[in-house]
Amino acid sequence: MITFILNNNLIKTEAPAGMSLLNFIRNEAGLKGTKSGCKEGDCGACTVLEGMLHNGKVIYKTIVSCLTPLGNAHGKHIVTIEGLNTDDLTPVQQEIVSNAGTQCGFCTPGFVVSLTGYSLGKQAGLKPAAIASVAGNICRCTGYKSIEKAAFKVADLLKDKNRDNDIAWLSEHHFIPEYFKTIAERLSAIGQRDHATAQPDMIVGGGTDLMVQKPGEVKVSALNLTKDIPHLNRIVQRGNKIIMGGSVTVNDLLGSKPLTTAFPKLKTWFKLVSSEQIRNTATLAGNFVNASPIGDMSILFLALEASLTLLTTLGEKRTIQLKDFFLDYKKLDLSEGEIIETIEFELPGKHHFVNFEKVSKRLHLDIASVNSAINVQVKGQTILSASLAAGGIAPVPKYFEKTSDFLTDKPLTMQTLTDAEAVMQEEVSPIGDVRGTVLYKRLLLRQLFFAHFMEMFPKVFTPDVVLPVLKA
Ligand SMILES: Cc1cc2nc3c(=O)[nH]c(=O)nc-3n(C[C@H](O)[C@H](O)[C@H](O)COP(=O)(O)OP(=O)(O)OC[C@H]3O[C@@H](n4cnc5c(N)ncnc54)[C@H](O)[C@@H]3O)c2cc1C
Ligand code: FES
Ligand code: FES
């Protein structure tokens, strides 16, 4: 039985856990305000709020309902556009209308839900965050300027939001209906779902990959829904070590103090990973196991020399280096039913420098043509250690063993980088595909390699030093 609150109603359903939440909302609950657009997580027309109880408080996030398996709604508050409506327009709806932010109206429920999600979040009142909150919503009519104006007005209206008691404040200011105040208590009355089916056919995390690739199979399979298993959602620091559960999402990483302290540019890097809705849902384990050669998390954690702890179906654990996990195209060192329980890595020390770069055809909401991450330890003018990874240039997310070894114990000079680049190019043989020809990918790899060092050591590798070599 899947139990959750949909808007102001308690739902108890025997519908398949692998049915999409979107289909449940539109076809079972008969709520047609949530639109079905691309069904691939790209357009945001199906955006809903997902509220989850955390230490007695309901934390709301935006998710795409088309890629959310119904089973992942268990124990949560799901809010569609109908669940935001009151007798008058909410301030978000009013600003969209006043600024001519709607024409045909197909995208509008999604934009309203995303901006309401923003109003419920910690960044409410900040204008860049208002725009970022709708980065996963597409509108083919308005040209976006009017929506941008509406988003800025909403940000102005939220400047004085009471952050300690935001549900009460937002309800008082008509951003959300009164019933939101009752949700925390009502959610606490819903128990945990039995996570593992006796003999599950399929492990599902956020579903952002599986619900695109195999929606039919997910719908009819017995599922092991790992997304909300509490111990898989934690990020723990033990000394210098970070231990993350397999179901930690991209936005969980951004909310982690040890991680944002160790990597001050994490937010800038992850701005290039999908959209707010997908970052709220996509798990690390899902990113590794979908084994895409351009998986952004795979590349970053390869460079951080992460290891995985896997739990077998017999309850036994084994540990493996992430770089040994990827065997060949979509082939992994992972047995049937094995779960990625944790991902661990050492926090970079004092003399470590880490960088991530991604180039895609479109800056936002696009997968990489080539991406790369590096972790170097430099003392004085010497590279003491290096770990380099890149995606889009091999059948697997690639760890550059030889190039990393080559860089070790070398002086931090342009000559070292030039020689290392030659080793790096030897270490791969990319194939051409829709994201670029072989030559283009090699060129991108080279640019990203030098970009890492310009970013990490801007005083050593100035454009005057690097550009003549790149042009040569
Ligand atoms: C619109 C959109 C944009 C995207 N943009 C990006 C992007 O910018 N960068 C990027 O890297 N990726 C991107 N992705 C790809 C994908 O969403 C991510 O790779 C995501 O991390 C997959 O995680 P998930 O939990 O949703 O996976 P799921 O779909 O739940 O699962 C994927 C695979 O992982 C397995 N799995 C899940 N959890 C576990 C576990 N704990 N143990 C063992 N196996 C497990 C599943 O069985 C399945 O085989 C995008 C996807 C969409 C739809
Ligand atoms: S229908 Fe397009 S993101 Fe869900
Ligand atoms: S108003 Fe038509 S798609 Fe946005």
C-alpha cells in the first residue's frame, strides 16, 4: 500500500509502485492541472512539490512527476497546482498574470509550482535563486522575459519572509493555502514503507534514468525503492573521510557543510548538472550505475578517488574503488541485486586543489560533450600527486592512470602540462557521436585540461602563458 498526502487529501493506493506519479495524478486522481509534456524530465510542465518530514518540519522540493515512481511518493506531501489554489490568485500566480508571463498556459502550472517551491526554500528573496528555480521549466510562447520579471517581483515579495516559521508566514501572505500548516502532523502519522520487496526485479533510486529508459519495465516490476531508505541518505564526516549514502542527491551534496567548505565552487560546478528538479531527485548511485560515460558525478568522484561499499543480496559487504567499478561500456563490477550502500572519499588536504569543468552544447540543462575533474596536491612548485578523470572520450567515465602518474613529482610548469597533455591524448581513443567528432572531443579534452590549471593556479597559468601554447 502506498500512502501519501496529495494536496489536502490522504491517498492510500495499491497502484503499481513503478507507475509514474504524473500518470497517477492525472489519470487516477483526475487532476489535470499538472501537464504531460516531454515525459523525459526536460520541460518542467509536470513539476510538483514534494514535501518530506525532517526533524518535525516539512521540507519542500520541486520534482518532475513524469520521472517519479509512485512508490517514491510514500510518506510525503505531493502538491500539484490544484493544491496551491485558493479563492484568489496566489502572489506567484498574480505576478505571472500581471507581467504577461502566460500565453497558451501549458507551461504555467509548472512555473507556478517551481516559483512556489522557491518561496518555500532557504533562498527565497534572492533574485538569482528565483531565476535558477525555473531553469528546468520550458516555455515556447513567452520568450521568458515576462516570466523573468514575474520571478523578480516574487523575489521582492519574499524579502521579509520569516525563515523561522515560513509555513505560517507564507500561508498568512497567501503563497500557500492554510492546510499546509496541518501537513507535518499528518505526515508523521504515515509509517515507513516496506522498502525491499521479497525478490525485487529492479533497484530504483530517483528514477530519473530508469523512468526515461524503461518506464514500461519499471511499472510492471517488483521494485527495491532505495531513494528514501534513511541510512542511504546520509552524508557523514569521520575525521578526514566523507561517507555518503548511495541515495544522496546532487542537491544533498550542495546542502552539505563539509562539502561546500571543502569545495567552495561546488555550486558553480553543479549549476551545470541538469535542473533544480532533477538535482533534487538524481542519486549518486544512480549516476554511477547508469554508467553513462559522461556522468558528471562519476567524473568528479573518480578524481576524488572515491570507493564504493556494495551490499550483496546475501547481506555481505565489499568495497571497490570507483575507478575499478566501470569495466566497459555500460558494464560494471556489480552483481544482480547488489546495492551501492556508501561512497567514501578523503577530503582534500591543505595542499590539494580540485576542479571540475563541463562543456555541453547548451550551457544549462544539458549533458556534457566532454567533462573533466582533477585533484592535485601541490607543494611549493611541485606536483606531489594528481588524479585526473574525464567523460565523453571513452566507453566509460575515464580515470587517467598514466597521465596522473606522469604529473606526479613534476614541476608545476607549462612544459609539464604540455608533456602531460600528450600522455593524456595517448591514453584515450574517443569515438565521434552526436556530441562531436573525434577531433572536437580531443580538442575539448585538451582545453579542459589546461582550463583546470588556469582555474586552480591563476597566477602561474595566466592567459599570456597558456594561450600561445594552445594556439601553437
Ligand atoms: C532531464 C535530465 C537531465 C539530466 N542531466 C544530467 C546531467 O547534467 N549530468 C548527469 O550526470 N546526469 C544527468 N542526467 C542523468 C541521470 O538522471 C543521472 O545520472 C542520475 O544521477 C540517475 O540517478 P537516479 O537515482 O535517478 O537513477 P535511477 O533511474 O533510479 O537508476 C539508474 C540506475 O541505477 C541503479 N541504481 C539506483 N540506485 C542504486 C543503488 N543504490 N545501488 C545499485 N544500483 C542503483 C538502478 O537500478 C538503475 O540501473 C539527467 C537526466 C535527466 C532526466
Ligand atoms: S513532462 Fe516534461 S519534465 Fe515531465
Ligand atoms: S505560455 Fe505557452 S508554453 Fe509557456
